[in-house]
Amino acid sequence: MEGIPSSMSGPALELSIVIPAYNEDLRLPTSLGQIASYIHASGHQTEVIVVDDGSNDRTAAIAESFRSQMPALRVISNGENRGKGYSVRHGMLDARGCIVLFTDADLSAPIEEADKLLAALENYDIAIGSRALDRSLIGVHQSRWREASGIFFNRVMRVVTGLPFADTQCGFKLYRRDAARAVFPLQRLDGFGFDVEDLYIARIWHIPAIEVPVRWNNVEGTKVSLMHGLRSFSDLLLVRWNHLRGRYR
């Protein structure tokens, strides 16, 4: 891991890794094993927070079984299935680290790519992983239909919100703790549109964010259905409506 910005160093936890998880008992063992290796190699004080989103499998038990490898691991529960946006907000606000990363449970962006985001925090408060800035870094692609849908969504997103980013939906984002605690209490969306909403809130509050190209590999078993995808488009309008209503003040 490249150096965490000096202003973030100190006796407190340096990094929190938040993992939203809904019925992920098959993928968590591999992912948590990789995260444990990454933490041990880095030498930084790091906690891992698995947010169980009302899973009906062994997600929580599998996560707890890694406590011996990661003593600072915590499993927190939403109580019921509330959505990815709710899970990320829950974990980000519960995190104790000076810097907070949230990542998908399948580690489609390898955890080592966090080094690139950490380096970007020298000059920014938010660093987001991107598949679109350098598509040569994509090892395993999604289907053509899903990739085309993602590109179309991004174009619509830019028009509706004015955000400049090429990929808001990569589930690999890093926040300074102060930035997270400014943005996430204002988040209103619990579904998959939350990424755009959080970045929109950050722009309103003049919190600097940068997009960083990362390696990425599609992992089968996505939880994003067609209905979720369609709802993400309507979420763009909700973000603008919430802004007009003053809900991001």
C-alpha cells in the first residue's frame, strides 16, 4: 500500500473497509481472505466492516469466522433487506477509520487497487474507482448489453446532474472520514442510484473528488436486476428533485 496521507496518520485507525453484503456467503471467503492478506502486507491499522443487508444465508457467520485473521473486523446488520445504498451509508457512518473505503463483496476491483485511490487523496477528499477512464484495465468484461447500458446511463447521468465523471457506478470508492460524514447523512436513496447522489452532494458542498482508473473484472452473480437498472434512471431525477426541495442542505 502506498502511504496514507500524513494528515491521516496517527494512533487512531487509519483505514476502514466497508463491504455491503446481501447473501454473499459463497463469495465472502475468497474476498475476505484477499483483504486479510492486503491488510497484513500494508502494516496499517485497518478495520473491516461487513454490513449484512438482511441476508438469509450464512453471510454473517462466514464474516465472523474471519475475526481471527482480522481482529478489527465487525459485522453490523441492517435487520432486514434495505438495499445497497442503505448498507453503504450504514457502514460509512459507522466506520472509525480516518479514511473509509467501500468495496463490492465480489472484489471486482482488486483490493490492491485501493493504493491508487489512497495516493489520490493527497489532493482530494474523495477518490472513486473508474472502469471507463482506461478500459484496457478491464480483465473480464460484462456482456455487451450491460456495458452498453452502463455507457448510456453515464451519458444520461451527465446531462441530468452535470457531474463530470465517466463511471459513477464502480463499487470502489474512498472517502476521507470528514467528507464521508458530510455526505452520507444527506443521502436519501437506498438503492443503486446512491453513488450518483453522494457525488452530487459532494459537489454541492464543494468537496473535491477525483476519478481514478482501476483494474476491474466482472464477477458473475450480480444483484442488479433489470428493474434495478431502470430505477437508477428515475433516481437521477430524484436527485435533482431532492436538490430543488433543499434536502441536501
